[in-house]
Amino acid sequence: MIQMKEIYGQLLAIYKEIQVVEQISMLLGWDQEVLMPKKGLIQRSEQQGYLAGLNHKVSTDPKIGELLKVIKKHEDYDKLSEIEKRNIYLIQREYNKAIKLPEDFVVEYTKIAVMAVEAWKEARAENDFSKFQPSLEKVFEMAKRYANYINPDIPPYEVLLDEFEPGMSSEKYTAIFTPLKEATVELIKKCKEAPTQPNTSLIYRKVPLDIQDKLSKDLVSLINFSMEKGRIDVSTHPFTTGAYDDVRITTRYQEEDFTSSFFSVMHEGGHGCYEQNQAEGWKYQPVGKYCSLGLHESQSRFYENTLGRSKSFWFYYLDRFKKLTGDIFSDVQYTDFIRAINTVEPSMIRVEADEVTYNLHIILRFEIERDLFAGKIEIKDLPRIWKDRMKDMLGIEVKKDSDGVLQDIHWSGGTFGYFPTYSLGNVYAAQFFNKLTKDIPDWNTKLESGDVSSILDWMKTNIQEKGNLYNAPELVKIVTGEYPTPQYLIDFLKEKYAVLYGF
């Protein structure tokens, strides 16, 4: 009988090839957003289509199925480690999905998505949804076809939700979002009626882009995002891509609002650190990838909000911030500044929303996606529906589609079902933070003195280095002792903003 080590090694070698092709595609995707000339779009579509076809060929290689069968029947299967068995499980899961997808469909879907992203950029720049509608309709139909290939026995949206967060469904998200929505609406009301209101003029000051760029580089250094293994660039919509030793994040700058870039760098930096901090010994193995999109968002949201908007962080960082920005904020006092960067005020743009109202942006998108796939609404009606629901949920009048239905890139790339993971990330992050404060009781005094490493090391050891060894709910249970619950997030927000707003 062939040695288990040899068979297992062959399986991992094929999986590494899959990963390499995926990473090349990621690099081309980054280039499309950051550097690609406009006329390169058709070529890029062909390039990405070719890579998608190549990836599909490797991912559906019958040898994978044969090796998996041999391994599971091998007399030494029970002697495999937890990590090795997890790798086998994850490869089997991905293989089972891949073989259900026709190669021509995969190639076509990829090409359509590449073209749709550029159509979205143009429509957003010109505030013209009609320029994006035909592309979005194509992507939407392809997303439904994809879901039907994967599992024709359940509604397409349920398949897509499970793609980004294994085990999640509309019902489970609704169970989380309902109490979160109720608590958020109540908290917004209390903040609005509170006697202590922040002075937001402290934020909205002109900060030259070169200074904001210096801030970005300082922030990534502070959170240990390695510039030897990564880089920061500018794009229409901030994002993170890459893995291991080549991780790339982007931001966007607004002279009149430094927080737009500041917190997007913290957010994308959290994503980037998660990728850079995967266990070195698991590189190119399934366990060496991120666990889920919800877990990924827990890192970005933790770095951005739990850490980046905290009183302890700014107790240390404000002086450093003033030095980097010259005289612009020299008159700003600590307490006033903390209140200003934690202002609770419903706004149009999700990526610039405060941490209280942010979840309503996600719930709005979740409900629209759910209704869209259920056939209750149509693509052509999205601008109107978006405006109506923003008014109902956040009390905001959306006057331009570029600030409404066109503000996010996600749908253009076909990532329906992604949005709910943002709020799930908030839920995970709050639960992790609750445990972190128990494990490091003096975390706040450490942070106030500039010791960020204690917090970052805890997150790296407990979350990031665990990769995909466990499904997200199991990892949350292992780390915190409980399965995910929105209560920690609700309690965290209530306690924090009661202090800030004095109610």
C-alpha cells in the first residue's frame, strides 16, 4: 500500500497550484483597481477569464477525487493529525463545489464581473445608475445560476450566504439582526437626545493629501502591517487583496475629512494583518487561509473601531497625530476629539458610517438582497427602493445614486451575500474583545502608554494564526467559551456611548 504521507503530499501539491492561480488572479484584480489603463479592460477580462478556466481545470482534476478516496480508505487515516484531517475536509468541500460548475460558465461569469466593475465605476462617477443597470442584471443572473449549480434544492440567496459564511442563512442572520436593529435604533435616539453633543468641526478640517499619506504609513506601522510584505495604494473603493507575503490594501483620500482615509486604513489594515499573520507552516494549505468573511471582517472592524476609535488609543496617539499634521489640530483637546471621532450621526456612506449606525447600513443591504433574490423587487427599481429604505431606516434623504445604490463595489463583482458578514464581523469582534479584556485586564493602560503589541499579539495568537482550522462559530466558542451572540456588541455599544454622550 502507498504510504499515506506520499498520497497526502500529492493532494497538497495540487492544492498549492490552485492557490497560486488564485493569487495571480488577485494581483490582476488589484492592478485593475489601482494601475490598469482604462483601455486595458477587454484584455483584463480575457486574462481573468483564462485564469478562471485554468483554476477550474486544476480544481476539478479527477486526481483530487481519487486521492481523497484513497486517503479516506487508507489504514493510516485515523493516524492523521487534526490539521491534516481538516485540510482533507476543506479540500473535499471545495472539490464538491467545483465539479458542479461547468468551465464555460466559470469563464463567462468572470469576464462579466470584470466588465461590470468598470461599468460601476463609470456609473458612480457620472451618478447614472442606467449605465450600470445592464451589467448588474447580467451579474445578478449569473449569481443565481451559480447558486443553482451548487445546490438547486435551496433558494439561491441561501447558497450565496453560505458561500461567504459557512453555515449561515437568512433565518440565522435575521435572528442576529433583529435585536441588533432594535438596540441600534434605541441607542441612536438616546445619542440624539443626549445633553452632551460632539463638536464635529474638530474633524472637518482641510488636511493635505500628502499629510494623510504620512498618517496612513504611520498607522500601518503602528498595527504591525508589514510594508515588506504589503503596500498601500489608492482606489475608488478601499479593499484588501493578496495573501501571505504579498498583501495589498487601498484607501481613498478626502481633503476635508481625514477620517475617511484614517479609518479605512485601520479597517483594511486589519484585513491585511489577518492575511500576513497566517501561520507560516500552513502556507498554501487550506488551513492556512482565512476562516470566513465574517471572521475577516471581525479583524477589520476590531482594528478600525474597537481599537482605532477607543479612548485609550487616542490618549496615546493624539500627540503623535498632532505632530504629523502640524498646526491643523493643535488647538484640539483630547476629550472633545474623542467625542468628535465617535459622533453618532446617520449618514449616506457605509464605509464612513460611525460604529453605531453602521449596522443599519448592513441590515438595509441584507434586506434588499433578500428581497431581490425572492423576486419581490427588481434591479431597475433599486435606486428608488434604496432611497426609500434609507429614509425609513436612517432618516436620510439620498439625493444622488452615487451616494446611494452606487456607493459600493460588491454587487458589480457578483458578491451577493457578502454584506451581512460585516455586521457579523462586528458581533465576533465585540465577543473577542470581551475575552481579551479578561485575559489582559490592564489592556487600556498598556494602550495608553503606546503598547499596542499586547492587543495585537492576543489577536494574532488566538484568531489570525488559527487560519481555517475551525469553522467560525467553533473558533468563537473555543476562544470565548460561547457561540456567537449579538449581546456583547449591543452591550459594548451601549456602555461606550452612554459614557461619551452622558446619558
